[in-house]
Amino acid sequence: MPLNPLRQFAKHFENLTDPRVKRTRRHVLEDILVVALCGMIANANTWVDIERFGKSKLEFLRRFLELPNGIPSHDTFSRVFAKLDPAALLPCLQNWLADFRAKVDHVAIDGKTSRSSYDGDRRPNPLHLVSAWAAEARLFLGQVAVAEKSNEITAIPQLLQLLDIEGDTVTIDAMGCQKEIAKAIVAKKADYVLAVKDNQPTLHKAIHETFLQFAEDDYTEASLRRWKTRERNHGRTETRQYFIADAPEDLPGAGHWAELRSIGMVLRTRVEGDSVTEEVAYYIGSIAPKVKRFARVVRGHWGIETRLHWSLDVTFSEDHSRVRKDCGPANLGMLRRLVVSLLHQDTSCKASLRGKRLIAGWDEKALLNILAAFAGK
């Protein structure tokens, strides 16, 4: 472990522009960011909690940080994060995570609304954050804030510009199934697998009819590949059947989708007691019709829901956060997503994310262990 892991983290923010007037700077910007990070790891979800954490750990933190005027007040944390430019903060975090880039080969993109972040006339709608998540690596890669979910279509190309996705496979739900988004992904030398629903009615109908024909022909289509999995958990059995084939030459609009190579279908059957439910989903992709790869990225896409979004609500109480001012919600959301990544990477403690946060709040060595995998990067 580096001798000064907190300062190793702080060095990535040395060139970040401080938004405060010089005469008001009683606390070093890097110290504010580091204390906020440590507090968030240690189960502090609000600025008040982060201040309390800092004051209770002042002696410990002074082993690593300057803190010339002690721990900033919760109002100081609030003001600084409200003024920081998220577009400037994100590259600092990405730089810190850059050495883990080799672990990334599948990037899931999806949006989540911070339901309590509305602020009257200044923000009449709750903030909606579109995030990129490395599914297998469990790493936060970037985010773009938008006013509401319907703006995801314009936000996704902006997010793609912020990411290094060369060689990766990008998965997006049906809202992101847009020709320009597919083109933007290919332009970044990446592949895509996009869910197709009724927002693309002609395409959806054509894929549905194609797989019906495959079934009537007893799945003898030469390019068609199939894969089946079954899981038993909590009294229910879930079967997934994955199908992928070459995209038909006569698929409506096929020529307008960049590098379109395949169409896919997933049939999910859930049996729980006497209840049986079925669900079918369709996809288009620039990947070759290799069914295990298709199954891996489709299943992996839900990691952004189960490992990121669910954790943000249940473990970090994001939906209940009352941080509303200016850039505060976006920056605090970025910090939460970073901490989720840190907790997933930590192997020093076998506990849930909630358990790791609690332990880090009690045990300073545990907090340093969580940072150790990234410190010095």
C-alpha cells in the first residue's frame, strides 16, 4: 500500500480549477475532495454526515492531508460541489481509473433519475444522469446530466465522446436504439448491441417476423446460433434462450444502421410455484452472430441496474438525497458512482457494499484497504 494513499488520490485534482474566490479559500480544494470521498466510502451520504465523519477522523486524516483549518463545514462542502464543473471533474476521475482500462470490454449505458433533486423553478424536473458502466469490471466510466429521461437520446452521443471504448461492446436499452447513436459507437471503433422495442416499430416487427420464420423452419437457418441457460434461485426457476443470426439483407432500413451484422432474440421463462411468465426481447448488433458473446453482453447489461442503480438507491439513498443546488447533484452523483466502483473492486473484506461502508467507517485500516487498489494509479 502506498505510504500516502489519500494524497495519491488528491494529486489527480491538482490541475482542477478551484471555483472559489481566493480570499474565501480557507480549505485546500484537494483536501475537500479527499475528505468527501473518504466520508462517502465510510457510509456518509450527506454533507452533514461527511463533516461529522471528517471531524471524528481528524487525527487520522491529518496523517495524509494538509487540513490547515481543520475539516470544512457542511456548507463549504455544499458550496464547493455546487460550483465545481462536472465536465472538469470527470476527467480527473477517469485519469485515476485509467490503469484499469484493460479490464473493460463491455460498456453498458443507461440513465437514472435522482428523484429528490428537483429545485422549484431552478430545476423543475429531477436530475437525470446517463451513466456508462463497465459491466464485468464493475467500474464507473462517465456520466452526462440531463433534465429528464426523454433527453437520453441527445445525451448518449455526448457521453460516448467522453469515453475510450475502442474494441469494446456497448449495450443500450431501447431508448438508445437510434441510427446516429449506432454510428457514433462505430466511429469510436467499438461494437454495439441495442435493444429494439416499439419505438422502432418497423424494425421491431421485421425482427419478430424473422424469428417466427426461423421457428417455423425448425431453426435450420445456417447462420442461426442458440444457447440456453437455467438458474434456480429463491424458489423460482428462470430459463433464458438466446438466439442470434446474420441480419437479413432485406431487413427494413438495414443500410442506415452502421455496420449492422446481426439480429438477436432472448426468450426468458420464469416459473415460480404455479406461475409461469414469459418475456421476449429483440436486438440488433454490429457483432458477429456468436451466441455466447451475445448472451454475455445482454445479461451483463443488467449489471448497471443491479450493481449500480440498485446500490445507489438502497445503499446510498440517492433517491432521497436533498442536494439540489447548481452542479451539486451531478457532482455528488459522480462521487457516489465512483465509490460504488471502489467497493466492488475491494477484495480485502468479504461483505456487502453496505457492510463494507460500515466497516470502513469504524476501521481506518479497512478504509485504506478499499483505496489501496486505486491509490498510486
